[in-house]
Amino acid sequence: MAETQKSGFEYTEDSIRSLDWREHIRLRPGMYIGKLGDGTSADDGIYVLLKEVIDNCIDEHTMGYGKQVEISIKDRVVTIRDYGRGIPLGKLVDVVSKINTGAKYDSKAFQKSVGLNGVGTKAVNALSTYFKVTAFRDGKEKTAEFEKGQLIKEYKETASKEPNGTLVNFTPDDTVFRNFHFQEEYIENQLWNYCYLNAGLALHFNGKKFISKNGLLDLLQRKTNEDELRYPIVHLKGNDIEVAITHNNDYGEEIFSFVNGQFTTQGGTHQQAFREAFVKVVRDFYKKDYEASDIRASITAAVSVRVVEPVFESQTKTKLGSQYVEEGGQSMKAFILEFLAKELDNYLHKNPSTADALKKRIEQSERERKELAGIKKLANERAKKANLHNKKLRDCRFHYNEEPSGKDKESVALKQRESTIFITEGDSASGSITKARSVETQAVFSLRGKPLNCYGLTKKVVYENEEFNLLQHALNLEDGIEGLRYNNVVIATDADVDGMHIRLLLMTFFLQFFPDLVKNGHVYILETPLFRVRNKQETIYCYDESEKAAAVKKLGNKPEITRFKGLGEISPDEFSRFIGEDMRKQPVLVMPETHIQQLLEYYMGKNTPVRQDFIIDNLRVELDLVEDGEAAAGAA
């Protein structure tokens, strides 16, 4: 009998090892903070680190200790100071470095807290090159310093004149978060959400003050434009629940949901319960069996609940899994339905003008849906046939809207969060990206020339225009953002006039018909190098004139300079460098105060004198750009 072939790996007692908490977090960071990222996405890990520390400050405020938190970020160093009770000095090191250690296991102390797993600050500690914590408590203070989770110095207790509280300094590890940078807009949105859920709490960030007096009412006022609302914001509060609701003229639905002060970006049981309860209450009030999609079309709402020991579907706490408000208590569905059935029904009876405006908005959505029904059926049949042989779409393996499966669900979920679709122009660019992409997480959709300017058109055009219809199907957006197949929608066009125009046309399409796709931070612009500067020893890719000038200065002796006119000129081997770990992509951000319809009218409407004046005032000639580049290189 032939001898069984042995692998080079011997499976013995020596093969078994236990990782300590620090090693495990550093080996599997995605299990604790989701995707790593470089800061260009709102859900990148560096913002989760920030959140984990601030959550502790918020929990102290919720318990009645500390009315302000100070946050600063300078040169990648994060400093957070709260004025709560301060970590007990004798347990300072344990709280930030021993897994399953904390006060939140005592439900009397932190009954409706977010951080119940004892992991938060430990993950921050383990994933930081430097982590320092100081506790001030009853006239004494104590400090401990760490590097990548390893204690390097524990100071003795000393007398202190500082008010009670905790001070944390940390620098995220750039070997884990490669080329990271903090995007202030994302942080400010995080901070506003804390304020809306904790009326009266003052947050100070890099010289700015954030405070809210009216909770979720303030949130919706900031997220909407008053002149686009169909009726004034309905603001309702009860025990452990707060709701704000309105409708506008945008397509889609936008619902912000929170649990115990935690922004659940992926929703969960409370958000679904709100969606269903709102539909039922509206149907009962008007005594009409409206379609659920017509009732929720164009809704902007926020719902916040407080529950005992919430259960989340992942460590990052972005989706609630709790079915009950508290153990052995009311179900989430019954709790929210009971609240809305009483409070919203009362409000609509007391405010007939709001009730009438809501009815008109629902009936308008109903008419639009029926008008679309015929063409929608034809377009979907056409798209179904095209999908069988869709040359426009080169798909990937993992998709954002699928339930993670298999043995390693965390790894699968991570790849689903990384799922990306590149929207490109022309066959040559599509070819380069297709050959260079990761087939597991990166898909490519190829445009045929310039898409239609859809500003001012109705959603009918999405179905009538074959390219828009195929793009909608590729993204799986027809029934709303919940079915989105790719977490990152990246517009990849040439950096020339035509490429910029295509970007504008695509952004107009998304903002006009799928604004929540942009508002939720899914749309990006791919940055690709304009120049390649090289000599025999080194090649440097440059993204603007100043980088080119600096590269020429560095390499010296007249290096070879190549100007890339289009994405198709970049070889697949080169392209793989620009869409991998070091990919540069700029998020398309819509700030809450932005008036989308005015924005679209200004840039994509008829050629107004105001826009002409703007173009003339901001014209730049090539000489200006070269001089700017040389000046920047000289400064460098």
C-alpha cells in the first residue's frame, strides 16, 4: 500500500497556541472595528476608534456626570477629555487592557448603555501606536502609557487639582490603517448625532462647539431644507423613545435610527419596526389601504429608542438585533407601534393641515407609481434579458446586500463591506480596470459615452433610458438603498473636460433619483495619477502638478515624464497599484445644509448668468497651474 503523502505541517500539541487579547485584536481587527480603510469612508475603522472612546464619555453623561466633552485631532493624534466620574484609579490599567473588564456588566450602573462587551477601549489601545490614559478622581490622578496594547509605563497616584474625569490620547497605528487621514466632515456628523441624542451635552472639537436643545427635531432640521418640506416636522417623545418625521420631494426614504445613543447606520429591528408601524398608523388614520411604498416615499425620519442590554449583529454595533425592549418585556414591534398609534394619531387629529399635506404627498407618490407601472414592466424585462449577457457589467463575488454565510462570517462580512463597483467610460478604461481589479470585491460597469443630463426629469427616464436602467439594476436600487449590492460606488473617469462632465452627469443622476445613496456616503470619485516620473532606479506616480514638480526635484537629472491623458493609457499592471490598498478616492459629500435642488439647478440647469459669472471669475490657465505646482514643490 502506498504511503500516505504528508504535508509539511505537523499537527501536534506545539501547534496549538492561545492568543492574548492584544494579539487577537491586532490579528483580526475587522472582528472588532469593521473595515480598516484610510478614512475616506464614514465607516472606516479610525472613526470607530474615536467612537469607542467617546461612547464611554456619553455613558457617563447619561448617568448624570459631566456636561461637556473636549475632542481634538492634530497631526493624527486624538485627544479626548470628559468630566465624568473618572475611571477608578486602582483599575485604570485593567479597564483599558483586560478583556471583559468594565463597569457595564453591572446593569444597575449602566442599564441602558451601548458598550456591554468590555472590548471598546481595549481595541483602541491595541490598534494604536501610542495610547495614554489619565483618570482624575476625587483630588487624585493616575496615568498609564501603552504601545500597540503593551503597557510601557504605569505612573503612581499623585494629587491633582483637575476636575474629575478621564483624558485619553491615542495615535492610530499606520501599519494597520495605511495612509489614513481623518475627514472632519465625518467626525462632525458623528458629534452632531451624539448631541441630538443627549440634549444639553456640549461637545468641543478643534475649536467648534456642538450642542442641541431639541434632540431629533434639530437633527431633521439640519438634514432637510425647510422650503422643500411638505409639512412641518412632527416631533414626538415618550419614555425611552423619540421620533421625528416629515416628507419632502426627494425620491427614496431616509431614516436615521439610534439605540441607546448609538447611530445604527445599518438599521435593525427598531428601524424595521418603525417602518411597519408608521405604515399601519397612517392606513388606520385615513382608513385607506395605501401601498407601504407610497406612504414611505420621500420620508425623512429619525427614531431613537433606549433598551436594556441591546444585542447587535456585529461588534461595530451598526445593526440592532434585539427583538425585545427588555428581557421578558414588550417586543420592539409592539413598543413602537403602541407609541405611534397613540402619539402620531393624536398629532394628526390635532393638526389637520399636516394630515392633509401628508395625504396629498402619499397620493402623489401613488399617481407617480401607477404612471411608471407600464414602462417599468417593459424596462425590467429588457434589463432581465440584458443581465443574462450584460457586457456592461463585470461582476464580483461578494455583495453588500447578501447575508454573510460560511464558517468565517466576519471575514465574509468584511469583504461585503469592501464590495466596490467602478463606473467607467469607454472600453479601454474598462479593460484596464477589469484586468487589474480584485474579482472577489471589485465590479466594473462600462458607460457608452456621455449619459443623459437628467436634471428636472421624472423617474420615468430611469426606465426609458437603457443605460440608466441597467445601472439601476446593477446597483439593485430600484426598491431602495437597502438592496444596494456594492458598498462603494466609484466614478472612474478621465481627468479631462469630458471626464469631468461625465462625473457631473452621474452625480446629477444619483442626487436626482437616489439622493440617499450619496447622503449615506456610498459614492466616490476615483483619483488616478496624471503623471509618471521615473529614472532607471525609481518610478513616482503623481496626482497633480505640485507632486510632479516635487518628483522631478527628487529624481533630478531630467527624468522621463509621462502625462496620462486617459485611464485607458494606464496599463493593467500599473492600474492594480491605484485600485488596491493604496487607492485614492474622494468621497462625494452632501452636507446637511446643502439644498440639493438648488445645487442641481445651479450646475446642471439652464446656463444662467450667475453660473457664467462664476466660470469667468474662476478660470485658470495652464500657466497658473504650473506656477502653483512649482511654488508648492519649492515649499516642500
